[in-house]
Amino acid sequence: MMNKKYMRHMWLLIIAVFFAVSAQAAVKDEVVKRGFLQCGVSTGIAGFSTVDEKGNWAGFDVDICRGVAAATLGNAGEVKYMPLAENESFTALLSGEVDILSRNATWTFSRDSALAVNFTGISYYDGQGLLVAGTLDVKHISDLKKVKICSQAGSTMEENLVDYFTRNNIEFQKVSFETPDLAVKGFEENKCDLITMQQSRLYGLRLGLTDPESAVVLPDVISKEPLGPAVRQGDDTWFDIVKWTLYAMVAAEELGIDSTNVEEMKVSDKLAVKRLLGQEGSVGKGLGLKDDWFYQIIKQVGNYGELFDRNFGSKSLLKVDRGLNNLWNNGGLQYAPPLR
């Protein structure tokens, strides 16, 4: 006969499993019941998330949320966007104000260990870069000799650059400002030779200058800044939906499927293509989704390459080189697990 201690342990285990299973389906079910996805984005960063005068949102992070809405609701347009400042973004996610945080947030150990959030993947490989005055006539960081830095006082970016310049014997002088906006203004007023932040943001910053041709984004980076969407912990189903929304976009590009040819690709005899488009197996059942959820993402939003091109690359004003954000078989790091 089982003793009381063992029975109590079993009951606690059963109760824990019950609540875990309930929690896993909570966000998806709430989104479906509500009829729209609540997405946390930046207050306005070129390429990632911007809003026009009519209230229409666009950008790479916006497209990721549109992909999740297409997967969950079958309609990429069913999204409400909440613009969030950096210091309030994770609070909004943890409090349940948003279902997903898609706000060019860097995946770090401290966020992983101290906050009850899970990053669902690396959507954009970024790094801390430099925007330098064209008058310096330099092509790489190693060409810098004696410079003035406009930076936010006490920021991580300032500390990283000071450490890098010190280690590489580059003579510098700090011109510190209270906020990033003031640092940008200082750079434009020629109070310094360069400004530093995430390289992806520098392209938009350059376009916003009175004379964009007066500054150059150097190709080098001095830090790793892996950016990606985040969700609350304790909901494995929702975690998998958001994670595989990103992977579906990458896998589609690998397989040569995009929003313009996805219909004709439905008749492909390639097993990986058939799985991705819901023609083979049951790819939605385990997550409570329809089997065509990958298809809906690609049809309505596009593959990873399409997202990058229209928001950062050749079809955007930023004209950012894909670099590390190329597919793994084209010299980059973007890689989707096998669809099997």
C-alpha cells in the first residue's frame, strides 16, 4: 500500500501538471477569445517599428507580431500595438498588458535569469556600432586616431566604447549628455566626431540628420546585440507559437517560398515544403492551431528575407547590408530547426 507521503507527492504533482497545462494554453486562448493580439513595440525606431499619421504601424518587429496574428487568428491585421519606452517594456509584458514584446530587445543573461520572460529566438543579429562624421574620412574603427565621442552619460554603450578605445589605444574625449536625443543633437551640432548605439539604429539616425551625407555608419561592431521577441514564462504553447512563427519565416526563405509563390508551391512534391504549407502531417494539432498556420504567415506577411528587405534592405530607405542576418547557407547565422 502506498504511504501518505507518496500519495501527497503524487497529488501535488498532478495538481502542478494540471495548472501547467492550463497556463500553457492561456495566452493563445485569450488572444483567440479577444480577437486580436496585443503587441508591445518601440515608440519609434526606423526599420523596427514606426507609425504614420493615419496610425498605421510598419517595421520588422511589427511584421513579427503580424506573423503571430496570422498564425493564431488567421489574420495578420488583427493586432493592436502598444508603443513602449525601453524602461517600461518588460514591465508591460510581465503585467500582461501585451501578449508579446517585439521591441528590438537584446537577449542577455540578466534578463533571462532575473525576469520571468523567455526570448523566443534571435530575429536580428545586431551589434554596437559607430556613426562618424564624414570629415574624418575613415572606413573602419581601426582608422580612428583622436576623436570626441557624443554619448549618454553612464550608459552601457558609453562604457563599451570607452573600454574598446582604451584597449585599442585610440585617443578619445567624452562629450556626455543626459539623454540619447541630446547626444544625437550634439553630434549634429558638430560637438563631437562620432556617436554610438546599436548599429541597426544608426542607419535610421543618419537618415534623420539635416544632411545625411555628412555622416557614415562604419561596418564594424564592438559588441554582440542579439535582438528578438520575448514572452512571459510559464506558457510553453505560446512560447512555441511565437518561436516557430520566426522559424517558419526563415525556413520559407531556405526553401525558396515567399508571399508571391506560396500558392503554386502548394503542389510541390518536396516533403519539407509540404510540411511547411500544411500539406503533409499535422503541424498545428500539437499547438491547437490549424494545419495551414505556417502557410498563413508566409502568405500574409512573407518569409524572413522579405521582412528584412522591406524594412532594412534594398526595398527600404535604410539600405542595410544583411551581414550576419543572411541565411546560414549564405554566410549568415539565420537558421531554422528541421521541419520534421
